[in-house]
Amino acid sequence: MIELKHLEVWFVTGSQDLYGEETLRKVAENAAAIADALDKTPEMPVRVVFKPTVKSPEEIFNVCKDANTQRNCIGLITWMHTFSPAKMWISGLKILQKPMLHFHTQFNRDIPWHSIDMDFMNLNQSAHGDREFGFILSRMRRYRKVVTGHWQDTECLNSICGWVRAAAGWHDWQGARFVRFGDNMRFVAVTDGDKVEAEMTFGYSVNTHGVGDLVEVIKTISEAETSALVEEYLHAYQVAESLKPAGTRHPSLRDAARIELGIGKFLEQGNYKGFTTTFEDLHGMTQLPGIAAQRLMAKGFGFAGEGDWKTAALVRAMKTMGAGLKGGNSFMEDYTYHFEPGNNMVLGAHMLEICPSIADAKPRCEIHPLGIGGKADPVRLVFNSTAGPAINASVIDMGNRFRMLVNEVEAVVPENDLPNLPVARVLWKPYPDMKKGCTGWILAGGAHHTCYSQNISSEQMEDFAGMAGIEFVKIDRNTDLYHFRNELRWNDRFFQ
């Protein structure tokens, strides 16, 4: 499972030497109190580390340099308690490689109407100190998240915690490795892309291994290891009678367990954070990995089918962002539509590989024919997903840039049983409605593969896209297709 508490963000406060020791002492005292409050916020997924007040170009440069080289530092939260002349920040900002959040706040919530004097005004200058800082960031075209409000305000705290999770996802991508077992599904366009540009833009690498390399690792899995995992299946899921030890299909369950252990071992040995498979390349394997991909996703690995490395990487990032939160994240595909008047819905699924982290109940472990791939019937987990707000997110290679596309949706409880559909699935209603949501997705070139999330917001995905420096497009309750088309046209001009 993915753990975040070993990571940290640094709380950096700007000032200058103009105000004297007493004022600077108070600045440090107040900044430490805010940093401590952020660190103790229950929703904060990482440590918030207070850093001494920076008051000169040298101090600013050094804290930025240290942040770059400190592996566990995933970003900076900055605040100008007093006025901090912004030219002091130029050299530090030029080298800073970590994400930044600019917290536009002040220590006191209320103006002390009866006691306010110039000493108070000299100390509490965030109102224009942060504007000076904001100018230099804009002048230097530096992306940053801006959160405005009092540091004890719940809305501000939630926004900061959400940004920190996005920063954790971005941090996890830096130097990450993803493996493709086999190549892209033949002739498919949207799942392909420029892996060199992706590594330059996103920081992760993607490389291919022949399925034979994986098969050799699978062969090393012992009968004892296989039996132990089968026992885990029998306790964790509602296992079909035919798959139980006395059942006629029990050997298939053992094969599935051996495949899961083999892939897990391959990923561990290669320090990979995710993988792809394709049903067109299964040479030497008994069945397409179904339950293996599902369970490895549930452990935090990224996955996507048919060689779709961009979605596999995105699934990993969103699982990192959502670590410890209620709900899950899964590889997903828009599979088929329900066009009942007044009740339009999308049925999301895949051939096998939907993560049980989004399940509404104890999954059923079943075996069914696949119909493609030319291999034995694969074992898979079958379940419905929980209802509630969710998003679908996709990264698309537009040729001259990458685009992040997000659609906010509302998952619903199936009104009917699906006794003959042998795959995990989720039903949702896209916002703003079926026609506009799907039309907008197609206009933006969105992929049929996505990461479906129950615990990550579109705001966090926008933060994440900003850290990567890529285009972000959102389809939500307020989407109007006329303005949406224009946004796409404007973006084409901006990113050309």
C-alpha cells in the first residue's frame, strides 16, 4: 500500500530586515503556529515542516536549493507575513523545481478595531506583501496554487490538503518506472504516444518487456506460494464453487494466483510502479491477467489494458493522491450507453481489470470465457461500484502537448441485476448531462480509457496538471458546449 507520512512540505515565510528584531521574532512565532496547525490538521496527508523566515536573496536561494535536493520534500507552502521585496526571490524561484502553493492569509482573523496601531500594521502586511510576491511569480510565469483566506478556515485547509495530495502524486511520478508487457494494441491511436516527451514532461519512464520475460518469472513461483495466495482468495472473496479446491476449475484459480505472484515479483525486482498488458500478446501465459491486475491495482500499482501506458501512470498517480482516503481509483473504460429518455447513463467496465477498491460489497471471484486473446478462461473479480460523486480523468497526447481531461460524474446504483455480465462495472451519469458530457469529451479528443476516482476532485487534477505544465480541460455541471469549443480553440493557440 502507498504511504505518504514520510513525505513533507515546507512552510516558508517571507519578510525582510527592515522591521527590527522584535517584529521578526513575532513573524517567526506566528509562522511556526500556522505551520504547526497545518501539520496537525487531520486531513493533512504529509508532514508540514516549519522553516526559518527568509529575509534575503541568499536565504531564499538556499531554501529553494535545499528543497530541490531533499528527496522527501514534495513542495513549498509560501506566505509573506510582512512585505518581502520580490526581486529577492528571483534567483531562488529560477532554480526551484518543486511545486509551490502561495497561501494568501494573515495571522489574525479580525482587525482589532480598538487597539490597531502602526506597529500592528507593520507586522500584519500580508494584504500587500502577498501581492508583491504574486507579481514576481506572474512576471516569471511560474505556476503556483493560490489559496486565499484565514489559516483556520476549513475551506482553506481542505484546499491546501487537496493540493498536497496532488503534489504527492507528482512527486511519485519523478523517476517512476512503468513496464509494458507486450506493445500497444494494434492500430489503436489514443493509447499510443510519445514516451520520450512523456518522460521529459512528467518525469517517469516507460519501457517494454516481452511477455516471455514475465513468463520466466512466473515459472519461478512455487506451489507453496501459490497455495498461500489461493487461501487468501478463498477468505477474501465469494469464490465460485467451480474454483474451490474440490471444483473442476480450481487449476485455473491456481494459474491466476501464479500469474499475480509472478507479475508482483517482476514489478518488485524492476522497481516498477505500474504495468500494462494486452490480450494480443499472451505467448506463454495460460490466461489474460484478470484478478492479478485487479489485486495489484488495489495494492497501489498503476495499470491499464492494451498497452495504454499513459493511463497506467495516471492510475498510479491518482492512487498516490488518494492514499488513505475512503473510496478508490481504478482503470476504467466507457463501455456502453443507456439512452432511456430522462435516465441516460454510461456503463463503465473492461474485459476484466477493474480495481476492487471501488467495489460496493465483497467481490465475487468467478471464471468465464473471454472471447478474445485465444487463451484459457480467465479468473476475475465481479462487483458493482458504490454510488456517489466521482470523476473520470484522461491524459491525451495531442502531438504538440499533453492534455488532461476530466469529467465530473455521478455514479448510481444499478436499477436492474446484471446476471450475465461477468465483469466488474460502474454506472454513472456524466455532467452536465449525457449529451453535453459525451459530446464535450469527444470534442476534446478524450480517450476511451480513464482513471475513475471516487476520492480525487477535479480541482486536484487541475493542480496536478499545473505542476506538470500541461493543458487542463474540465467538463462539469456548468459546461456549455459553445464556450467549451472556444476554450479548446484558445488552448490550441496558447499551446502551439
